Amino acid sequence: MQAEQCVLLRFYLHENHRLKGKLLWEWLLCCAKELGIMGGSAFRAMAGYGAHRVLHEDRFFELQGSLTVEVEFLATEAQARQLIHVVAQEKVRAVYTVIPATFGVMGPDT
């Protein structure tokens, strides 16, 4: 088992926002893949609130599109900076975090 130092890059987006004809979270995953980032995932929130302190929940009668999608990547610091730069160039409103991480793979197929 060999571990590598990397970062966890996490974006918080509105689920219905679009860019270049795609949902923003989908565009972000495609963009990261093109940059060679090793892995990424998107997760839809069940509930949450943001800067405006309005609580949104995944309920039957709530309007779609008001919840957050978290998109996260394991990347090198340089790749994370590059992806943040690409997103900034598109003038996308997104909250992000960069967290130091250790990446490792275990199991018989490693």
C-alpha cells in the first residue's frame, strides 16, 4: 500500500445551474477529466442552507433545483489550482474548498 499526498477539491453548486448546455456539475466533471484529474464524484444534497440562511430540503412539494450538488475531486495541488482557474474564467459562481488529503489504494488488485 503506497499513499500519495494530494488535495480534496470540493465545489458546492446549485443543482439546476447550467454552463455551455450542460448542468454545471456535469460540465465540471467533464472539465476535470479533460485536465487529467484522477477522480471526481457529484453528490446531491438531501437538505442544507447557505449564506442566505434559507433551509432547503428534498421534499415532494419543494421546487426542484434549489438544493446543492457537491462535486469533489482528488487531485494534485497544481491540478486543483488549474481547475479553479478554468471555473473562474467561465465566471461561474461556486463555493469551493481545498483540503489536504492522503490518497491510497488497498486490496488484491492494487
